[in-house]
Amino acid sequence: MRPDAVTGHRGAIRQVDVGQPQPSGAAAHLQALAVTLPPRPRLGVVGAGADHAARALVERRPAAAVPPPAWPTLTARPPPSSEATPNRMVHQPADPNAVPWNRAREAEWWRAVDELCATLRALAPFAFDDVPTSLAIGIDRDITARMADAADEATISRFLARWTRRPAYVRAIAAGNVRRDLGGNPTGEAMAEQRESAAEHLAACGAA
């Protein structure tokens, strides 16, 4: 039996056997349509390609690091000149008109300190006597509360600074005398570190 070429659906050529019964109607139409359709792709190949593409997206290589820009070349500064410039500190003589005012102001400060000292020696003779004793810690707050109307904090600070720097007072700290408040009540003794510091200060000043 010799197969002959038969024109199928839309001019497609297919081989048929003339000795075999040929389908007709809907069956022939479906058979011709199957001949003209492209072959179905193999799922294994397509799946492998999709998996490879997904893995390539996940495992994407990071971009190459961009080197930082180079630092600009700094130009060395020229050495400073010996001549005075507006940007340099230059010794200026004191204003002759301001010197008398400054001296008058300083004298006023120490006059207020002397008045406070006389007042405290009268009010608290046990604390501020000719033979100084160690003062209680925080006595500056007590003086400020009691002398608020007579002296400001700056005057009180200047007075205590001058009083506690007297050699007689430093000797009292070095000896470990009892600390007393404004009423003469004992409030403890100077610590060992304070006594040692006072002794070193007296030795350095030659007043030991």
C-alpha cells in the first residue's frame, strides 16, 4: 500500500495510507489541527531554565566597591612672620583711663570683705577668732543664709578664700583641729588627706 500526500487543515501536508480507512468530519479536523500545532515543550527543560533564572536572581553578585575619592593635596602654610598681624595676640598697654576705675573697684571689694570679717568675728567668735580653728564643711551656706542682707555671695566667697589661706588657718588644718560651725559646735575633724595637703602647702611656702 502506497501512502499518498493529503492536504490537511489550512494546507498542512500529512502522509496517509490509502489502504486504511480515513477519519472524516470532526475526527479529521482534530487530526489535521494536531498536525499543524507546534510541538509542546518538554517540562523538564523549561523547569530547569526557570530554576536557573531564579537562582541567578537570588545569587546576584554584589556590585564592585567604588574606591573613595582621593584627598586633595594640602598646601603647607608659610611660617608666621615676626611682624604683628591683626590675627595675632599683641600685648596692649592698659588704658590709662580705666586703671583708676579698676583700682577703685578692687578697693571697694576688699572694703566689703573687711566689713564682713568684722561682723562675723563679732557674731561667731568661736569660729573666727585670732587663733583660727578649722571651719565646718558647708559653712559658706550658713553664712549666706545669715548674712543675706549684709553681703552678697561674691563678697562671702572672697572673705572665705582669704581667711582659709592664712598660714594660721592652714596650720589648724594640718594639726587636725576640730571643725566648728558658726555657733562653735564641733562638726568633725579634718581628714588625713586634708592634713597632709595642708602640711605640704606650709612646707612649700616656708611657713611650717
